Amino acid sequence: MTSQVSDKELNRQFRCLGQTISMHSMLRDRYERWAVFVNLLLLASSVVFCATSFAHSYISQRFGVPEQIVADVLGVAAIAAFFAVLATMVLDWKGRAARHDEAAKILTTALAVFRGARGGDGWAGCERQVLSQAYWDAMKGVAPIPDRCFTKLKIKHLRKVAVSKMSDILPGCPLFLIRFLVFYRSISHLRNRPARIQDEKDVDVDSEPDSPDGTVPRSEGDRDSSGICGGD
């Protein structure tokens, strides 16, 4: 790390913190949904297993279902319950969700430091080295973003920011229509500029919206060798 951190590097770190918070939040929500689904599967399988174990003869007579079918349902429920238990133990979706939630909290704290130091004239007068060190300490202390998920999560984050900006301009427009407009503008931009890819010079960091989770758009720079946003 150099003794003097440039404005460009601080802007990159500021944007990267916002993007990474958004990514961890998405992964946290995804793993929480999967954990809830497995728990519901285990609960439903247990209910079916108990009901068919103690009342399979009654169910067969009451609903005219052959006992063999009731026995098959009992077996399927037992297998489903066993699978749910194994999935919970091996995949540890609750643990993954907790790690990404903790990462989002740590990065949000670092982002708050950046926001507090950033004034109307940018980074002038702030402790640049302190800010940069806070960024690297936060990045090194959190769970990594899986490589296979990075690009998809980045696209979702940038799309969310674009939708948020357009909703500020068109607050009365239905959400599905705003999403369509963002999609249409992206396709039009690609069609009109097929050979040109915009870089960070086209991103005005001062115009980024203040969202509750601190999300701010990232540009074409991806990550450095340690798996952290970079590429400037």
C-alpha cells in the first residue's frame, strides 16, 4: 500500500464496498430461503410419516386407498425426511446465511466510515490511508464471494441500482414496467454501441442513490487476485 491513496482508488473502494454488501445480502437471503425450504420439507415429511405409521389401516379403509400405496407414501416420507436431515447437516445453509449476514454488517460499518469522511469536495482533507486500511481490513475479514456467483450477483446489483434510480424519477410507474424500461435501455445501449464498453469514467459516483443497504453501482472493474473488487 502506498502512503498516498488516490481519489480514483478511494472511489473504487467506496463503490466496491457497496456492491459487495449487496452481494452478501443476496447470498444471505438465498441461503435462508433454502434453509426454510428444507425445514418445511422435513416438517411435512415428519407429519406424513407419523400419520401413515399409526393410522395407515384407517386411511386405507376411510379413503379406499390400497394399503400398498399408503405404505409407499410412508416410505417416500421417510426418505424425504432423511434427505432433509442430511441436506441440513452437509450443506449448512443456515451457517452460510449467518456468515454472509455477518459479512454484510462488517462491510456496512466500513462503508459508514467512507460516507462520514466523504464531503462535498470529495476526499479532500480526509485520512486517505486510514480509509483505505479500513477497506482492506473489512474485505479480508469476511467470507468470500464464490467465483461462480460473482458475475450474476454483480449484474443483479447493477440492475437493482438502475431500477432504484429510475423509480426516483418515475415513482408512480409500476415496478414491472420500470424493470422493462431498464432492460430495454440496456439492449438499446448495446445495439447502438456494439464495439464500445463503458468504463468507470461514465459513472458519476456523486449521483448514486442513498439506499438503506448502502448499495452503490460498480463499473466494469471486477476483482483483484484476492477475489476482491478491483480492476482499475
